[in-house]
Amino acid sequence: MEDKTPTKLYQTMRVACGLSAKTDEACDIGLNNSLYSVMVKEGGNIIGMGRVIGDGGCFCQVVDICVIPEKQGKGIGRIIMENIANFINAKLPSSCYISLIADGNASHLYEKFGFKDTFPASKGMFLKKS
């Protein structure tokens, strides 16, 4: 029987969409501390997802926006972002700084929801713990 816990569903979606794998521990902590989550289902299967993480007041980040490859280009990413934008507009303070990292051509989708390139005023950076 297939494991359908939130952790396993999340891990399966990340890998299916080409995102990096995450440990059970990381997923349990991360999912339990999400501010907002969206899942799109078709026929009982999850085909897309996205989350908002952060402190809920000063700083938040849009993460995990993904759609399984065979369903990409059909407006599912837009539906996910519409839900996230509705959450942002309804629940987060006006001074909240909301960021995201756009992979590939995804910036075109995010621009439709008001996200702008930060460079050259600022440059995104990361640290990957090894």
C-alpha cells in the first residue's frame, strides 16, 4: 500500500517536479510550520502545489510552486499563484516583505502577480547546509 502521509506526498511531488529531495525530518518540520499551502488535485492525484513560509508579519517567502511535467502549461501554476496571492492580500500585513526564487522561465508567471526582479538593488543569495 502506498504511503499517502503529507510528508510522502510532498516528497513525491518535489521529486516529480524536478525539485530537490528533502528528508522526512525536514518535511515534517517544514510542512508543520507553513503559513499557507495549496494542492491541486485531479482524479485524486496531486498535480501541483505551493506554499508560503515565514514569520507571517515581517518576512515571507513563496516556495514549492510546482506542477508535474505532464500537466505544465495548462494554467495550473496560475491557479496555485492566484490562491497564494489571495492569501497574501487577505492575511499578511501591508509592510510584509514577500520574496521568492524564480527558476527558469517561471518569473513570467510571478510577474503577473506583482513580483519584480530585485537585481541590481539587491541580489538573492543562499546557503546550502551540507
